[in-house]
Amino acid sequence: MMKKTTTSVILHQDGEIVQEKRVTLRQLADETGCEVTWIEELVHYGIVEPVAKTPETLVFPEEAAGRIGKAMRLKQDFHLAPEGLGLVLDLLDRIEELEERISREEEK
């Protein structure tokens, strides 16, 4: 089955034009194997954020699937509640950011 995405062109304040692929709530649920209601719960707790809301659905950046996958693994492996998932994911993101910064500094 071919995944259908919508591509949006965004003009950032610095003048850079970026193309961003977006998926609907249903497409995101299908891609990740998660229930729509669980993704809605993640939205409620700020773990993933839609980039747009229409009367029919929520729209997410395509990259949201990765964050939802991490949240699902944390929930399954460590039995974390949604309230704790956001904190753990934010800390993991921060660690990744710091590791990338260290790597860039070592390359200099």
C-alpha cells in the first residue's frame, strides 16, 4: 500500500524555503500501528503536536511517526504512563542533541 503524504512549502522567517511532508491522524496511526485514540492522548499531553487541525482530522509532520514509535517502545518496555513519556522523550532528545554537538566539536 502506498503511503499518501501532503507536501507543504513553508517560508521561514530567515527566508529559507523548506518542504515538509505531512500526514493525517489516520495515516499516522496506520504507519505506526497505534490506535487513533492513543495518538490523541499523546497530543493531549504534548508528546506530539499537530501542525494543523481541520474539521475532519489532525495533521502531523511526517517525522511524528518516529516520536510515536519511541513513545510506544517506552510504554511497552518500561510501562510508562503518558504523563511520564513526555519527560523521558524530551530528555532523550536533549541527550541526542548534546551528543551531536560534541561530535561536531570533535570534528573541528
